[in-house]
Amino acid sequence: MAKYKIEFDRQACIGALVCNLLSERFYLKADDGKVDLANAVYNEATKKWELIIDEADLKANKEAAESCPVDAIKVTKIED
């Protein structure tokens, strides 16, 4: 089964919350009006939050990425 990596740039997030509406399980509303990517790990080198997902979770996360007005979410395939 394919694996994908979500990269979330929380600094770029403006709190539009479209991602939360599309995938509330992954994009959790935070107290500061932005979102947090559930179960993500912070990458010091890229300054982004990262999470590996399976194909089963791809559709909702791709929709969230495509709907983000500031492109704070990127989803890339990392293995087949």
C-alpha cells in the first residue's frame, strides 16, 4: 500500500479552517485560531510538521491541501 507524507507549515496557516471542515480528524482547531496536524512530528530542518499516512487517508488530506488558501499543506507520495 502506498504511503504519503503530509507537510504542514503552521507559520503560513492563516486559520481559514477549510482543512478542519474537510478533515477534522487530522486538522484540529487550536486555541490561537489556526490548526494543528494531529499526531504530526516537527521537523527542525524544514520548520514544518510532518505526518505519514496511508492511501486510505489520502483523499481527505489532498482535498484539505487543495483547499488551503495559503498552500500551508503539501501531500507527496513517498513509497508504493
